[in-house]
Amino acid sequence: MGNEFGMLLQVRNILRIKSLVLIGLLSVALLAAVLASPSVIPSQAQQPATGTPTTASPTAPSAQAGVASPFGAQTQQAGLSIVVLDPAHGGTDPGARGTGGIRESEIVLDFAIQVRRALELQGFQVVQTRQGNENPSFDDRSATANAQRGAVFVTLHISSTGLPGTARVYVNSDLPPVADSNGLIPWDRAQAPFLGLSKTFGDLVQGFLSQRFKGSPEAAQTASVRQLRTTAAPAIAVEISSVTVENRADLDRMAPGVADAIARGVAAFKPSYVVANTPGALR
Amino acid sequence: MTPTWKFWLIGGLVVAVLAAAIYFPILRRRVKRAARLQQQSEEQARRELAQPIAINPGDPRVKTKLFWASDTIDSTLVPVTVELPLSSDPVLRSKQVLNTLLAGPVDAELRTLPPDALLLAFYLLPDGTAIADFSEALATSVPSGIVSEQLAVNSIARTLEANVPQVQRLKILIHGQEVETLAGHLDLTGAFVVNTKAAQAPVKPASTP
């Protein structure tokens, strides 16, 4: 009986040793796999359309003055590399409609293709909030932007009114300050910490647009644009005038200029934007 | 169950399904029509209740600034000064100036608000927040776009600012409801600052008359 019990203990020990060896081998294999994989895995689930990520070092020069971050001084510098493009409306919401059957939702999608191309040529990665005739909610569009690190947000619109052939950039109006001591940014005021950066970004893009399209303002304007309020990134709305043109080709002709101005504006803004290592969470 | 009974049962079911298929669209149309009639009657009742406040000729005539679109500078507002007999009561006065603004300028091209929009109700809270309730036409007939929606709201806000100093903030409702945007762009979930200096001052507790 005692002998049988001893044998049983031996068998158990052998099994334990085998298990330990197996676990050890698995751990080594797992470690090797982790070390062999790329250090950063882009969140592809949030990126239905990805371009070529920038290869240039995104880090801002260390001696750069006036570098802004909405998260304060404790930042590890990383740079702007992603542009979230939002062709407004879509699905059952056509947006502004012209007498000639022009629909804002369709035109902004075509504009987005050209803007995306121009941005990718500059080395930016582009994420679109919609690819086809869908209509994500305002919050869904903001969520796409808020899931990215080091991103700026550009929402594209065509107006019903205004001088045809002009383009205006809007940044969100002042929002009540974020007074949350635990570092959380309220979702419904996510834009609040970024208003200054958005204004800088908007002025740059508007400057390039005014060079291209005479009659456009020279600086970005403020408006309570719903889409911008919940976006936790430097965010602008670009509105082209207008669906009242007699021929859609008049608007189509503006697309390359708009795309170029936005791409130049993003590139010019890049050195001003430092992304925090530990961003405020949204609640 | 005999084959004859089966035949009659299946036949009856087929007839019932066909009848339902024919009757269902008719029923749907009737329900929709009834709902529309009810909505129209509600709107009519509100319109009757919200008849424009008659201007009392006994009130002192004051220079009133109304903000309409500029005919020279694109997408901007300009004040137009008219003399109107206005009440000294801020709520009545607000209704009078907003109804005049809604009536529109002589040149219809310079309108900022749709001609069929109505002011249904207007309240002024003790902290200076005004609540202006407009009919659905304000949202459905204003041209969609950031610039046009902003012109519409700014014309209301600036007209109130110029003529009713008690109004510090403005909250816009559509048909009694808070809406997310005016026509797809401009955010209506918050209140617009009307009188910047007054709105930044600490809110005084409501005084009792």
C-alpha cells in the first residue's frame, strides 16, 4: 500500500515537471513571438481607409517654441500623423440640395477622395468616417476621430448659400471650460481643450483656401458646429459655396484646390501639434 | 381531418392573407392621415395661441435694431433701424422684436429666417436665459448649411441683444422640443451667449417682485 502511494506521488511529480517544462516552452515561444512582432499595431478596426503612414519623424524639434499640447506639460512628444476626413451627411440625409439636383452628401464624398489623395502624397494616414452612402451619427463620426492618436479632424460641407466659388473654415465656438479634476474630458465638450489648436489649424487652412478662392475669408470663423463639439482633436469644418451653382462641374473644379489647401494646411500645422503620451480619457 | 376540410381551411387562410395584404396599406394610409391631421390641428392650435403680439400704439416709440442679411457683404448681418412702439416688459418686447424680425425686410432676398416660421412661445428665466420656441418651419425651411444656419441664429441673438438688455443667453426650441441641430449643422443643444458682458457676470439670484 505504502509502495503504491509512493509510486502515485512519483507519477504526479513527473506530470508536474512535464507541465512546468511545457509552460516554460510556451512562455519562451510567446516571448519570441512578441519580440519579433512590430512595436506598434495600428488599430485597423477603426481605420476603414488607411493611407501610407508618415515615414518622417513626427517628433517636434525639442527647442521648438510655442509647441502646444492640450494636455499640459507632462507629454512625450509625438506628432500629427493621421487625418480623419468626414464627408458630412449621407444615407437618408442628403444635406443641402441644389435646384439642379446637386446633393451635398454626394459631392463631399467626391471631395474627400481628392483631399485624401493630396494628404497621402504629403505622407499622412487618412481615415474616413464614411466610404459610401451611409450616415453615421455625429457621435459615431467623433468616435472615429477620438479613437486615433495624433489625429486632426476635417469635416467637409457644401453650403446652400454664400458666394459661389468661395470656401470657409469654421472652428467651434467657445465651450464651457473642462473643470474635471480627474483628467476626464466630458464627451459632450470634448473639443474644449483643443479650441486653441483648432483655431491655429483653421487659420492655416483658411489662409491657403483664400489664396486659391478669391472672396473667401482670410481667417477661420467660429460657429457652434455640432460635429466639432464632441471631437477630441484639433477639428475644423470646411464649407464650400454652394449647391446653388447651375452646373455641378463648377463645384468639381474646386475640388483639387480645396484638397491642396487642406493638405498644405495640415502639413503647416504639423509642427505646432504635439500629442500627449497620456491623453485625457473621454467619459 | 378530411381532404375537403383541409382544402376549405387552406383556402380560407389564403383568402384571409390576401385580404390582409390588400387592407394593410389602406389601414397604414388612414393611420398616417389621422396622425397628420392631428399634428396639423396641434400646429393650428399653437399658431392661434401664438398670434403675433399686437404692437400697442400707446407704447413709446423707440429705435429698434433688426439684423438682416447684408446686400453688399456676403453672409454677414447688418442692423436696420426702425421705429417701433415697444413694451417695457422684456418678454413682450422680445416677442414684438422677434415677430418683426420674422416678418422680414422689404427685400425678401435679405431674409435670414424662413417666411413661414413662427415664434410659438417666449420665456425669460430669472438668470437672463431666454427660451424661444419656434415652429418647425424654422428648422425645415432654413437653407441647410453652416453659414445660413448661423445667420439665422445670429440674427435672432443679435436682435435680442440690441433691443432687450435683460436677455443674456438664448435657448432655441423647435415646436417645444430641444433639437440637436437647426438643419443638420448648427448645434442647438446649448444656449447661445447673447449679451457677452452680462452673461460672463455671476448670475444673481432671482429677485422677487
